[in-house]
Amino acid sequence: MHHDTSLISIVAVGLAIAFVLGALANRLRMSPLVGYLAAGIIVGPFTPGFVADQELANQLAEIGVMLLMFGVGLHFSLKDLMEVKAIAIPGAVAQITVATVLGWGLASLLGWPTLHGVVFGFALATASTVVLLRAMEERRLLDTTRGRIAVGWLIVEDLACVIALVMMPVMADIFVGDDGAPPPTLGAVATTVLWTMLKVAAFVAVMLVVGRRLIPLLLERIAGTGSRELFTLSVLAIALGIAFGSALLFGVSFALGAFFAGMLLNESELSHKAANDSLPLRDAFAVLFFVSVGMLFDPMILVQRPLEVLATAFIILFGKSAAAYSIVRAFGHPSQTALTISASLAQIGEFAFIIAGLGVALGMMSADEQSLVLAGALISIMLNPMLFRLLDRRLARQQAAADAAAAEAAASAREDPAERPALAVKDHTIVVGYGRVGRQLALLLRDRGVPVVVVEEEADLTQRAREEGLLVVRGNVASEPVMHEAVPERARLAVFAIPRALEAGETIERMKAINPALTVLARAHSEAEVRHLLEHGADGAVLAERELAFSLAEMVMSTPPYRPKRRPDGDDDAPPSAPVPAAA
């Protein structure tokens, strides 16, 4: 094959095989990352057939790393971290420390140098953002306490990796030198570290002072042109330009520059648009990054060193999980939260590959040690969905047992009305869900003198509602005892502010059977959900997009030239504006 086609071949063949295997992995309910890594193994030098150009693959992977770190910075939220800082920061630091020590311990048993063991352990300590977010989104846990703790924990791990990417070249200069060279003095070590910190500080200062003002202003000007292509190009130019410039001028890594570029863009009002426009190219190069990582993996290590592979996988799947579970429980959180966090972190991904790859490049790891990291990543990513399914089954059994106990208690309470755990209210409104929509609704109704009873199953939202002076029933409204505790037979109105229309429909039907005079309103996300809710007894279903259109129409009709003009005597001169239809 001609040399000038090697780039095309690696992109075309790599993406094609990655697509096929990624789709297959998704069909098998595994992460597509498994397929991408397998594609890299197929086009790598350790398997027969087509072999991609390793040097070009590494350069494409570098672009993938920059765009991945740009995406991490773009979604970095200091506010989200501060909400759960009490557990996320010490928990993540403690879990990283435990995982690093476990990895170092395994390395010591295998006779590796101490520095290699520390880098190996740190590579096993960081979870994959892609895998964790996908698992959380599938279970709608991102807006829950468990989800926020997991995301905050992940942010701390990402920051630790960013710091590691800065410090690893320094450590390599200090500890990885010529065999015959004398060991560095304490003064030389301190000078090297100080000089690196000064360069990083200078870069950060320039980005915060200049970049924070210049980048949002530039994006606003480009967005004002109305050209989508130009805006997308500006986002990518900022991401890659800052990454390259930071390495050229300040000597910091591409990854750190890209991370800061994303973090500064996150402060702009156009950050959402920037994220959406850069996503396709970011995803494409991220796939090439995982393919290039797979090319480094020698499958024979599974045959030649099976015990070492199993030990590595054990640290990732059980060592990290046990540490995370113990830490979360030590902070007083329930076992449900602890199990979710531990299952979320029982895998490694992109940051492990970046750390291991940099370690090999700097002489802080060997290629065989990197293969162990890759093998552990493959195994953990494949088994992580299975861990979540086991967790879901356990939590479902616990919930069923709790519901049965609550039902038994409710039955006994119904036998003795004096002991029934019902609230002493009547003519009230039941608000189901205390999320963003439910909270605003409940507080508005309360401020207007409407008695409100909130039904919410999340502990932190329940506590928040009580602190704001509302009557609260904790639990899932689909549970019979919880529903009865809200006293629907004495209520005038029920509003379902939860996004789960199927669950709401069944509950509405039961509430209507108890109190046929009850007026029920519900929230929907599609026309199909509106029909489902109305068929199950809801008196009205609010579709957000439709209500937004009606509100905008009302605003249009109330502004010139559509609003009626008034005569000096006060009579309307113009005909009345056209009525806006009411929502279903």
C-alpha cells in the first residue's frame, strides 16, 4: 500500500471495524468501548491480517485525548462538585489511595520497580466517565443523590488525573534517568517541581485573566454571524489551539490545555451549543483513541499471564468497590447509595489508558504492564453492566420487601383507624415529585394559600421539602400504603410532576377509584404519554413544548401590533385578539 494512503486506511478501516464491533457489543448489552478496543486489537500488530500504522494511530489518539479532555472540561461543574463535596472529595481521594496501594502491592509481589507499581496502581484507580454516565442515564439516576455523588466523585478523579498528567513528566525527569547517573538531590527535585508548578500557574493565570474574557466574547461574535459551520470550527480551533499552544508556550500537556479550554467554554452561555456542535468530531476521534489503545494490547497476555490478569481485574472490580462502599457507609449514607457508587466505580477506561500510555512513553511502565491495564479495562467494562443488573435485582428485592412490610402495616392500620398513618389534612393538593418542576409548583401553591402534601421518595428532596415547611410523605406513590398516607379521599387535586408517565397512569387510576371527584393533572413528554395519562383518568396532561408555544403565543398577542389599542375614553378601539387554545 502506498504511504500516502496509510492515514486514510487507518481511519476508514478502524472506524468501520469499530462500528461493527461497537454495535455488536451494544447488542450484547455491553459498553461500545469493548467493541472499539476489540477493533484496535484486530488492526494491531499482534493479530494477523491488516496492520495499521502505529505512529499515525498514536497521533490520532493524541487528538482523541485532547477532545476527550475538552469534553471533560466542558461538562465540569464546580457547582455540582460543591453540592456533594463533603463526601465526593474525601471519598474519591481515599478510594484513589486504596486502589493505588493495591496496585502497588500487586506490582511488589511481581517484582516490579516501585515507580512502575505506583503508576500501575493509579491507572487502576480512575473510573471511565463514558461507562459511568451511561449506566446512570439508563437508570435515571443522574438527578438523584446517588447520581450526584457518583458524578462529583468522578469529577474529583478527573481532576486527580489532570494533576497526574502534569506531574508525571516531572517525576520521570527525576526518577527515570540514565542507569549510571547519580540519584537526584533534594534541591534538584524541589527545583524541578517548583519550575513545573510555576509554568502551570502561569498558564492558568493567562487562561483565567485573558481566556475567560476573550473566549466567551469570541464565541458570541461568531454565533452572531449565524453560520453553524463557522461556530463549530471556532469551538474546535479553541480546543485544539489552546491545547497545542499550552504545550508549546508553557510546556504543559495537551490534556491540561484542552481541559482548561473546555472549562472556560463551560462558563459561556453558549456552552451547550458548543458541546452539541463539537460532539460528532469529538466522538469520532474518541473512537480512534480507543482503537489505538486496542492496538497496543497483546491478547497472548491472557494465556501467558492469566493469574496477573485476574489479580488486576480483582482490584478493579472488588478492591475499588469495597473501598468505595466502606467510605460511603462511613459517611452515614444508606447501603443503597453505597452499592450504587461502588458498582459505578468498578471499571476503568479512558483515563487509565491515558495514564498507562504516558507511563510507557516516559519509561515509568513497561509494555507488558500496560497490557495488564488494558486487559483489566476490557474485563471490567464487559462485567460492569452485569454488576449493575445484579444490583438492580437486589434493590428490587429490597424494595419489594419494604413495600410488603408497608402494606402489612397499612392493613393493620386500616383495621384500627386511630392508628392509620394518614395526615390530618383535607381539601389539599397532592404534589407527586419534588424535583425541579414539583418544587416550583409546590412552593407557588403554598404561597397562594393552597394546602399542599408532597410525595417524594428521595431522602434529600424529602428533607428539603420539610425544611421549606411542607407536609411530606416519603416513598413511591405507586406503593399503596404511601398513596393512602397522602389521603387522596380527602384531597381536591393531585398533580403528578414526575417524568414517569407509565407509573403515574396506574397510580392515577387507583386514586380515581378512591375519590372519583379528585381532579388529576400530570406531566408528559410526548403525545403518546398524554394519551396514556388521559386514558387512565387524568383530567389534564401538560406537554412542556406545547405549553411553551402557548405562552409565547400569548406574549405575541399582548404586544404591538396585536394588542388592542385604547381610546382616550378607555374603550378598546381594536378588535379583541384571537384567543389562544388551552392545553389538553
